[in-house]
Amino acid sequence: MKHPLRFIIVPKVAHPWYDDVHRGARAQAALLSQQLGVEVTVEFMPPPRADVTAQNETLEKAAASRPAGIAVDPLDTLNHMTAINRIREHGIPVVLFDAPSPEPGITSIGNNFTQQGVIAAERLVSLLGGAGTVAVMQGYPTAPNHKERYDAQVAVLKKHSGITIIDGGTDNDDIATAESEAAAVLAAHPDLDGYLCCDASGPIGIANAIRKAGRTGQVKVVSMDGIKPILLAVKEGVIDSSSATRPAMQGSMSILMLWQASLRMPMPQSIDTGIEVITRETVDALLAATDEAH
């Protein structure tokens, strides 16, 4: 007799970016249900806030329900994500998404985060002609993917003597925080030329702050990711462009990998879902695809 399969997704926090992850995961689950002839479901369990302790507690709750597997976007390195190690010790498959894999034996689904940060920073330097004042906003500082992007962006900027780097704030993966941090930076630096960020909260908050400050077009923003609020800001011209992940594909591949792990199949170390550069020339097609998907 075939038993139902239930997989759980634990993101960093509730956020529109993860809605696309969840959508891709549900689509993969529906496909597996059809092909396998069993009920495959996905449960979405965001922590109440972006906090390592809260995420560990959420993971413990997820594990207690004995799912067939758990996909997690960790807020810290695995040595601080104690719940992940305990889950694996109990034989529940775990994969990481939107995060690098720190060790053999645990699969990572995402992209090259250093490359993603380099793409964004190099584009901004080109837009500024190699000179100007640039703010870089951090995400959740201990999150491995956010840190890789931030370090890569700063490294690129430091190669250009005409670029002055300033602290762009820390959003802790929260849109409202990103907006307030960006508003303070804009007020303190009327000569600001460019803005970079490290997650999908940063660009939404930065765009909101730029609109309110009346500085659209004056501050060049190259962002991360491509969820609808970011796409709309690119179309509007508040954000110039974005170095984007593919969240729906990350959700889809997370469920596919968890299914394979539940069968105890050999697992890849990583799956690269790729990076796309979103500009005003390509944004209409992406907006249309987003509307169709929803």
C-alpha cells in the first residue's frame, strides 16, 4: 500500500519571495502525486520572525510531525542551526535551499551567491561610470547567502578607486526595516549615487524610500531577486535592474530532492537553479509570466 508523502518548507521568515518558493513546491508536489499515484503535500512553516532561535524552534515542531522531509533556508551556519543536525540524526531527510551547502551529505538548491553579488555590483559600477558614492545594505548578517552576496559586492566595489562605499544599513530580511534604514541613509547622504542590497527585502524597502524622498532616477539601484514588487519597481524605473534568483524553481527542486532523499537515493551536493539579470527590456515578459503563474 502506498503511503502519502508530506514535505515541509521552513523559510527564514514569512516573505513574498517565499510565496514563489511555495508555489513551485506545490506544483512539483502535484506532478509527483499524478506520476506516483500517491498524495504528495507541502506544508509551509515560516518562523514568527527572522531569528535563529525562532527558526530552530520551528524546525523542531516540523520534525515532531514526522514529515517525509524538510527543506530549510537557514538563518545561520549549520553549527548554529542545532535543530537541523538533530533532524538529520533522526533520519528525516533535509535539504537546504537558497543557501550554500557547508558539508558533504546535505544537498543545496540555489545558485552561486558570490557570482550573484558580483553581477549586481559590476552592473552598478558600469552604470556609474566607475565613480560615485555607493551604499550597500546587508540582509540578515549571519545568513550564509546574504553574507556571500555582501562580501562579493564590497570586494567588487573596492577594486574601483572612484567608488566610495558607505554603510547602507541592515534590513534583517524585513521590508519595513529596509525602508527605514534606506530613508536614514538617503537623508544623511544627499550625494548618494548608487545602492546595492543582499536579499529580496532590501530592494523593496529601498525603492519605497527613494519614492518618498523624490529621488527616483537620481540613485541607481541594482537589486537582488525578481518577485513582483521588485519587477514593478524595475518597470517604474525606481530600480534599474536586478540580479535575480528563481524562487519557484528552488521550491520545485527542493521537493524533488526530498522525494529522492526519502527513497535513500544518492544525492547531489548542489543544484544550481541559475541567475537572471532583469532589466526594463525584459521585465514585461517576467511580469506577464508572474501573473499567469498566480
